[in-house]
Amino acid sequence: MFQATVATITGPLTGAISRGFQSCCLEYSLLLLVFCAPVLLGGILLQFLRLPERRWTGTLRMTAWVLGWVVWFGGGILSFGHALS
């Protein structure tokens, strides 16, 4: 349980880490990773793009950033829920 707590930053891989990388948990975690990683990557990349200075660009950047992290850690919750079942 300590490993899963420390590895929370790994998002969707938390469940696999908590179960010692058992095959079913690892498979489910990797499936979640396929969906969560692009959302987080998009949110991070949008922070570095040079967008025209408009009123909505700051809102867009912040929304993408927050959404990326919510999806990432939400994948961790789903992964951990699968590991506990």
C-alpha cells in the first residue's frame, strides 16, 4: 500500500504498482494509460505553444492543464479500484 501511495504520480499505473504488476492489473493500467496520457500530454504541450494573445487563450491553457491532470489522476483512481476488486 505504501508503494501505491508514493507512486500516485504515476496516475493509471497506481493499481498495477499496488498489486505487484499482476498481469490483469497491469493490462488494465496500460489500457487506461493509452487514454489518459494523450490528454495530459495535450495539456502540457498547450502550455508551451505560442498562441495569439487573446482573452480566451489563458482560459484555454488553464482548462487544458487542469483537465489533463484530472484525467491523469482519475485514471489512477480507476486503476486502483480495479486492483482492489
